[in-house]
Amino acid sequence: MELKSLKSNCSKIFNFLLSAIVPKRCIGCSKFDTWLCDYCHTTLPILTEQYCPICKKVTTPLGQVCLNCTTHTSLDSVFVISSFDSIILKDLIHHFKYKFIEEISEPLGLLIAQGLTNSHIPSPDLIIPIPLHKRRLRWRGFNQSELLAKSIELTIPIDTTSLTRKKYTTSQVKVKSRKKRIDNIKGAFCVTEPEKIKGKSILLIDDVITTGSTIDECAKVLKNAGAKKVNALVLVRE
């Protein structure tokens, strides 16, 4: 049996056992047979204003980095879809990432698609989900950023091989200060296929941004490999 097929079968068995232990109920109202019912989905907020992702003070179109902050980052912009003000959304993301419920990528992807409606974000050449180290990927069983990228269903190539995570690091959630987060993630990523990156406009996809150190490190590595622009799309900012 091929490794990919084995992983797929193991995932199906795990999800079957999970459904037997944890019945599918709406995280908002406990309605059966759905992780998020239609009504609770309508309560999820969609941001109407975007801010510079570095200073977080200046309102900018599409979350572009303001002029004063351009020398402090390799990113061109970070577009944030929603807010952690929603307890339902916070619980959805927790179940998605830490209770390993892959199906939750579907309502989260729908929320992202709704947030992108009429946003006029320029189409990138490639979408790159923030990669996980293979050790963390084995633990979780899937890359949540990759599932989100696929669930949005954009007609843009999703590249999961050109940018890789070569260093296993402490989870950024456990690292509190911005300086320590930057040090923790430094040198964690590398570009393995620069010919696919050179001259391209890249859109990074991630679920949660806190200080932005992870996506900034990815942007730096991609720009060093010849990327023309690196923008990011994230579900929420903490």
C-alpha cells in the first residue's frame, strides 16, 4: 500500500472514531449534524476595515503596509477576514486545530470567501499555505492552512512544495513576546523550488496572526528567492 493511501485510510478511520466519540453538533447552538449551522454562521463578523499589519494604527486599503512601516517587514500586505471577538469563531478554530476536526475547514473557508467578496484583492500567481514542520504535521494529521486554502476554492494554483519548514520550533502560541517569536521562527523556512517563485506575486494563507513574525519570515525567504510581491490572507488576528 502506498504511503499516501495509507495516510488517507488512517485519516478516515480516525475521523470515524472521532465522530463516534464527539458527535457532530453546532459549536454555536448545539444543533446536531453540523459543526456550524446556517444561523450561527451569519453571526460571524466580517471586518470592514483593514489596518497596516505592522503598526496596526493606520487604516490602509487591503491591509497594505503603511509607508512608515515598509522598512520593518518583507510583507506587502495582510488582509484579515474576521475577529476573535466572536466566541463561536474562536471555538471553531480551537476545534479545527487542536481537536483535529478537518471538516471545520469548510465553514471557515466559506467565511473567508465571504470576506473576500468585493475586496478587489489583486489575483496572485500562486497561493502558498504556511507550511508545517513534518513533525507537527504528523501530530495534527493535516495542515490547517492548506485545508483553508483549498476550501476557499479560488481558481489559482496552490503551491505546497516550494516553501518548506526545515526547522522544528516551539509553537508560537507558547512564545509571548514579539522579540522571542521572531527569534523562535528565524531560519525556520526555506525555498526548495526558487524557479517557481522568481518574479511571482505570492499570496500566503494562514489561520491566525498574532505578531506576524511567522508570515513575515516566510515573506522574507520568498522575497530573497525572487518573489515580486508577498501578500497574506489570514482568518483572524489575535
